[in-house]
Amino acid sequence: MKRRTRTEYSILNIATGIGGYILNTILGFVCRMVFVRYLSADYLGVNGLFTNILTMLSLTELGIGSAIGYALYKPLAENDEEKIASLVRFYQRAYYIIGIVVSCVGLALMPFLNIIIQEQPAISESIHLLYLINLFNTASTYFFSYRSSLLVVAQQNYIVSGLNYIITIFQSIFQSVFLVTTHNYLVYLLIQTAGTFIYNVTISIIAGRRFPFIKARSIRPLLKEERQSLFNNIRDLTIYKISGLLVNSTDNILITFFQGLATTGVASNYSLLVNTLNSLLNQVFNGLTASVGNHNATESNEKKFEMFSFLNLMNFWIFGWAALGIIFCSNDLVRLCFGDEYVLSISIPLVMALNFYTVGLQNAIWTYKQTMGLFRYGRFLQIITAVLNIIFSVILGYKWGIFGILFATFLARLFTNLWYDPYAVFVYGFSKTPILYVVKYIQYLVTLGIAAGICFVILTPIHLPIFVQSIIKILLCSIICNFVFYIAFRKTQEFQKFKEILKNVIFILLRRK
């Protein structure tokens, strides 16, 4: 199989991720609008609640995926088939165990559904049946996903993303058609289950054909010291990421408890917009992670830091731009897509944008923390984040409702990993003072504040028909943000690096033609 350069793999991964995601997102929004129009708000609440519960059970990237991904970078770069096969076999057995554990824990949680959902929702299906189907969807994935992860680490995420989007697009079309014709949520859910199963089987076959040596009967087990190193990394990552799930996946549960399923359904429309935007932008970093890992395995600390600085600026640029879009455009989009009754006060988009920006700005940090193997730093700090999040959410949720619960998540992160993760990467990864990061962070924050002030002055007075208003605000917000960011950073080394990489990308694309 022909090997490509890191830049070529990055282009393929990013292009496939973004292109497929945009098409899939458009169909997803259509499907969502059909969902809202043909089913009650309680179905939205059930959907959001089960997503949160099963995300908390989801262990796809809890330690094992990231740890083995890190371990695979070097043997993949050296084409060491024996070592690759050994790691994948270990991966497979571990994921089988996790799939069984997730199934058992998920079943054990069923009796507690009636405690979380205090009022019986206005739905015709059994809550427990719907939960079981969602649980099967989640648990079955573990018996296949070790092979898709191998493709991702091998810088072939474009295959995984492409197949996923093709299947999801057809799935969304079928779901929309059946919702319109049957108004049946159970059929909607069963179509989703069929799509998940088809994807899992297909990606498993593709990986087996691209790496046939992973199917060999006689594969050398990992050495004791190799297993010990992996177990240490897995332990550290598991502690870190389980705590992270407690931070990121409790909001809908707490909103349901304090304000009911219907309110969760209304808030989930905003969450859908924010999560869609977040997932779209993360396609860039998903496409780059394996290439960054390969770069870190072969380059000096100075080269690593130079690449990090470039990625950090790009990270600020896209997440800062998107955060202002959430503040100034999300209410219009919700009104346009779902109706006036689903619009919340401006404080909700504001606090969602705050969470979105502060977490998004960590992407470059987390990419380097993962690909440099700095798993043990800060693993226990995330537990403190989770505890603070629950305490703050209960206190502020009782006082301020949805806003308080979302703001509590920001406060919990502010006191813990928002400052420690950059510290760990700079000190233990780059051997540099974290003051460099703080200076850049403040510079980015001031620039974002200037762009926000201009957007507020120009966009707030606009009152037009909702469709036209939405388009004009999105365009003006984009123009203002990019102009301000360009003026602020056009002379920096990071921006010069961007122009250099852009020239290389254009050269590769023209050469391919």
C-alpha cells in the first residue's frame, strides 16, 4: 500500500471529516426539525437524557484507546507488523471486556430511571424498552471499534469518517421519512441501531483487509514490561477521563431533575447547535492528531513547540469565531429551525459559548498531552473537577436553573484543568515556562473581546424576517471576527507558519491534479 506524507494524510482526514460532516449535519438538522414537529418535547428530553447516561457509561476512549494509540505511533512509523499485531490483539481483548462491563452496568442502572424521571413523560413507548435499545447501540460498538481505532492511528481516519458519514446520511433520510409517515419514535430508534451495526461490521472488514497480519492465529503476546507500561497509562487515562465524563455528561440529568424533561428538550436544541459546531471544528483536530503523534515521535522539542504554537493560534481562530457565532446567532437559528416557543434568554447562549470557547481553546493542549504520552499528569485533578461540578451545579441549579448548571461546569473547570493541563504540557512536554501560554491566552482573550464588542454594536440593531436576519448575522459575524483576528495576528510567526503550510497544501493539491 502506497504511503503518503503527513501533510497528505492530514489533508485527506480533514477534508473527509469536514465535507462529510457538513452534509451529514444538514440532513441531521432536517431530521431534528422533523423530530420536533412530529414528536412531543418529552421525546427530546428522553433522547437527551439517555445520551447523557450512556455517554457516562461509554469507555471507548477511557484510557485504552489513547494509551494504545500512543503506543502504536512508533511501530506504525517503522512498519513493525509484529508489534502492531500484538498491540491490536491486546486492544481487542480489553474492548471485549469493556463491552461486557458496559452492558452489565447499563442493565444495573435501569431500576433507577424512575428516580431520575420523576414525572411520567407523555410518550407511548416503555421508557425501559427505549433505554435497552440505546444500551445495545452503545455496548455492541466495543466488539468492533478496536479495528477502526487502528485505522485512525495509522493516519487513515478519512476511511473511518467517510464510511460513518455515508451510513449516517442514509440513516437520517430513512429516519425522517419514517417519522413523517408513522410518527413512531421506536422505528426511528431501530433504524439508528441498524445503521450502527452496519457501520461496525463494515469498518471491521476494511481494517482486516488493510492490515491482514492482525488476523494471524499466532501473534506474540506483549512482553511483561510492555503490558506494565500500557497498564500504567491506561490507569492514568481512565481516572482522568471518567472524571471528565462526570463533568461533561451530567448537565441534562441535573436539568431534568431540577426543571423536568420538557425543559431538557428545549435546552437540547441549543446543545444540538453547539455540539454540532464543536464536532465540525473538531474534525480538524481529529484529522491532525495521528500526524501530530507521528511528528512528535520523530522531531525535536523546538520543532514540536513551533508546530504547537501554530496549532494553538488556529485553534483560537476557529473556536473564537464560532463562540461569537453562538452568542449572536444561535437564538435566531433556534427560532428559524424549531419555532419561537423553543427560544431561551440570551444568558443561555452566552454561558454555552463560554463553555464552548474555554474547552475548545484546550484542543491543541490536549492533542499534545495525548500524543506526547503525558497521561499521568493531572489524572487526579479531574476528579476534583467532577466533584466541584456536581456541588456547584446543585447550588447554582437550585438558584438559577439551566444557567446555573451550565455556569457551574465552567467554574469547576476554571479551578482545575483549564490552568493545569497547559502547565503540564509546557513544563513536562516542551520544558518551557507556562507563562508563555498565559501571555498568549490573554492576548487571544483581548482580541476576542474587541471582536465581540464590534459584533454587539453592529448586529444587535438588526431586525428583519427571520431567515434573512439569520443569514445576514452569520455573514457579518464571520467578516468582523476574521478581519479583527487578521489585523491582530498577521505579523506573528504562527501566522507566517500558516501561510507556509497553506502554500504546501496548495502545491500538493495541484500536483495531485
